[in-house]
Amino acid sequence: MLISVVVAVRNEKNYIKECVESLFKQDYDSYEVIVVDGMSDDGTYEILQELKKKHDFKLLRNEKRNAAAGRNMGIEIAGG
């Protein structure tokens, strides 16, 4: 069974690396990670782009900038 983890973020540069890294340390193998950035202006998106070079996850931009819209965007493309 595939599990989808949707993370909606905005301006979380101090925490996003730890969040994403911890998701990829899980024991369960059948999961996907979807991160939706709410147009961060503090470097969060750039950190996520660097993390994509190391980890396989989907990265979206949410122009509406609110968490609910970000979660909905992630859910729409989730496979689990």
C-alpha cells in the first residue's frame, strides 16, 4: 500500500531540511513525498531544490500561499 506524505510549507528555511531528511529515514518503503512550497521568500524553495538532487520527491509551488491550498495541491497528485 502506497502512503503519500504531503508537506505544505512557507518560509521554513530553518526546519525544512530536517523535515525532508527525516521523511527519507523511514523504515516503510512504499511511500511518496510531496512538498508544496507557498512561494517562500526566505530561501526555503532553494533548499528544497538542493534536497531534490539527493532525494526523490515531488516539489510544487503554491501561488495562493496558504497551507490549505498547498495541502489540496499535494492531495490532487498523490498516488497513495
